[in-house]
Amino acid sequence: MAERLVGKAAPDFTMEMVSGDGNDFGKVSLSDYRGKWLVFFFYPLDFTFVCPTEITALSDAYDQFKALDTEVLGVSIDSVHSHKAWINASKEANGLGTLNFPLASDITKNVARDYGVLIEEEGVALRGLFIIDPEGELKYQVVNHNDVGRSVEETLRVLQALQSGGLCPMNWKPGDKNL
């Protein structure tokens, strides 16, 4: 049976990562985001077809996330070296180009397992997106089949609803009243 994550402390992690420009390697931990909101998302694999559409769309919207005091972190089961090669590959070669946030490597698959998105029999993650508040509480999760990309607009809408501090009815949008 799946364990509920929303409303609990987000599972802790420390992973290797590569910067969005592909030039620097390092480590990233959940504690690095303490005091900020975090959009933490899993994607199946580097050099695939749907993944770059999501990753580049999130990167293009990064200034909107920053304006909401929110960081973005992407993760897959690929190595940081694969991430670097993908960032540095041309768009014609299915590359990403420079990103505005880092990509982390969950090569052990432990983080995907902890967040409940690992497809054990395939060894890859589902498309899982999590919003974690500044205190480390997991406030939102959406997990979907790997054939379907996620919506940046919906992620921003939900983030703003969570930050509004009130009850938000269906189809709530920034500027609408809370209940």
C-alpha cells in the first residue's frame, strides 16, 4: 500500500547534481532549500522525448518561480555526467541547452523510491512533481504516466494557491478570493 506524503515532512535527500549550465558538479540536499518553497520534480530519463519539453518549459518559467520565492530542482536516475552531456547537447541532438536550475542524480533510485515514484521493474521514475514549503512540509504531489507531460501553468497556479494562505475553491486563480 502506498504511503501518504502530502501533509508530512518531505523525505530527506542528498544527491549529486550538475548546475544548469553544465559546468559545476556538487551535492544538493533538501536542507539547502530550507526557508524557500521548492518545486521538486522527477522525470524518467535523459535524452528522451517528452522530458525536454517539460524541463525547458520549467526553465523558461524560472523567473516566475523566483518571484514566488521558489526554487526548482529536477531529478532522474541518470548520472550527473549524463545530465551534463544532455545540457551541453544541441537542441537538434535532443539536448536541453542551459537551464536555470540544477539537475540531480538519483542513481541509487533511493529518492524516487522514498517519494513513491519509482517503477521498480523498469528502474525509472514516473513523472512526479512535489511542492515543498519553506519548513519542509510536502504540500502537493502529482504523479502521472510517463507518456504525458505536466503543466507549468498548473504548477504555478497551485503554488500560488498554497502561498495564498487560505481555502481555494476549484479553478481558483491568483487574484480570486479565498473561501
